[in-house]
Amino acid sequence: MKVFDYTVVVWRESAGYVSKTPELGVASCGDTVNEAVDNLREAVDLYIENAEALGILDDIEESLTTLEKFTTHVEVSR
């Protein structure tokens, strides 16, 4: 069994919380941070299951197994 590790970004919008994983471009939402993350986990599980069924899991596997991941915050003023 492989363990996949992915980044989760969560932000607040007027209707609730949005969650997204940049490695896959998969997004979800929820009324709370925990719900948004749980819903994203389910969406990613389905994405990986479909990638495996389509034979394209190897194409995304490196981004989900690498131990080197960095995040930062960038601000732009206008």
C-alpha cells in the first residue's frame, strides 16, 4: 500500500470554506475547515482511484510521494 502526501490549502469565502490541493488541482468545500478538508480528502481519494483505473497514476505519483514540499505566501499590492 502506497502512502500519498499532498498539500491542502484552505481559505474562507462568503459561502463557507474552500479546500484545494495544488499537486492535483482538486478542490472541494465545506461549512467548516474540517468539513472542507474531509470533503477534499474524499475527492482526492476518488481522483487517485480514477487515475489508477485509467492507468495514469504513474504520471502524478511523484508529486504525491516527494518529501520536499514548500509553501509560501506572496502579497501583491496594486
